[in-house]
Amino acid sequence: MLKVIVWNENRHEKVNPEVSAIYPNGIHTTIADFLKEEGHQLTIATLDEEDHGLTDKVLKETDVLIWWGHKAHDEVKDHIAEKVKEHVLDGMGLIVLHSAHFSKPFIKLMGTTCDLKWRKADEKERLWVVDPSHPITEGLEKEYIELNKEEMYGEYFDIPKPDELIFISWFEGGEVFRSGATFKRGKGRIFYFRPGHETYPTYNNKEIQQVIKNAVKWAKSPGTLTPMFGKSQPLENFKSK
């Protein structure tokens, strides 16, 4: 059993009837509900909670943090974003969904603008699996996931070269996008997964759910040794020159 936090700014659901009709209890609740099927211990956190629901104690006890944000990135306090970054470096897994490419923790961890092209035009999307041996693709029955309507994200995507590229999307308008990419930072594992615009029922799609379930398992730190830094005493006796 893993300890998982699903974080969502939870703003669109409160002001946009189109979003609340799809996710009446919030995007975070939909994601948490299908992850509970895996037997994980789920916690929900949102922007308007004290410390955005991400206190030191909560983060220290978390195996994997899932982050969804869009319209309120700037409202995330800088010191909380820095705490998330530090916990990732210390081994907490991070799954970054859709518009959270612009979230403060992701930008801090990537060190780039994380900018891209976009267009909302109800386009078909095909997410092609380009690394079928990766555990994040386990259980998928086809070599692509097809979404009838999604928001377009297009290259160039200003991120560092991924450690692993798992999905590439094609959109009806002709663009392509690196939609599933992994990164290692410190002891932590990060997975960016593109689909999930709030006005489409993407997180109700069983294949998308399967990818996120797999990503949670993958993102859990394997418990590697903590490296030692700074001045070090010699392991053997020798005369310094």
C-alpha cells in the first residue's frame, strides 16, 4: 500500500458548470477514487487549504504526489513549491498532469520554461506508446490510446531531454507532442502525462486511469541509499602529501 496525495487547485469545478458536470466532486476526487481500487492510502489536498494541504508532515509521509493545476499556478506559495521540490529530491514520487507543466514545482525541477503550443478545438488525440516495455504501459491492450476530444498541446515543449519517452501524441490538426515522459531528480522519480483538460471526461477513461495507476507504482522511490556530501574523512589510513 502506497501513501498517495492527489493535489488539485480545485477552481474550475467551482466556477464552470461544464467542468462540475463532468467532475461533480472535483478532478481530484475522480482520480483518488480509481486509485483506491489499487488499495493505496489516499489523501486529497487543494489550493485553498492552509499550506495548500501540503505541510512538512504530510509531505514527509507521502510516497507519491499527483499534481493537477491550470488557472491558479501563481497562487501557489513559493515556499510550498520549494518544499515539494525538496521532498522529490529526497525520494517522493511526483506525477504531473496536463496543465501542471506550468506548476511551480515542475518548473523548479525542470529548470526550463516548460512552455508549449496549445489550442482547444475538440480535436481527436492519439497517444502512441513508444516504449512498450516500460511498466507505465502495463495492461494497455493497444499500441495507442485514442481520445475523441482533447485540448491540443504541440511541440516545441520546452523541457529537458526526458530520461524516458513513453507516449507521443498526434492531434487532428497535425501537431505532435511528447505526452508521457519520465525524469529523475535526486532520489525522486517524476512522470509528466499530458491528457486531462478539465472540460473533457479524460480521467473517466479506463486506459488513462490505467496509465496513472501504473505511474503511481513506478514513481515510488525504490529506497536507494542517501548520498553523503561535504568534507569526508578517509576510509583508509594514509599520509597526506
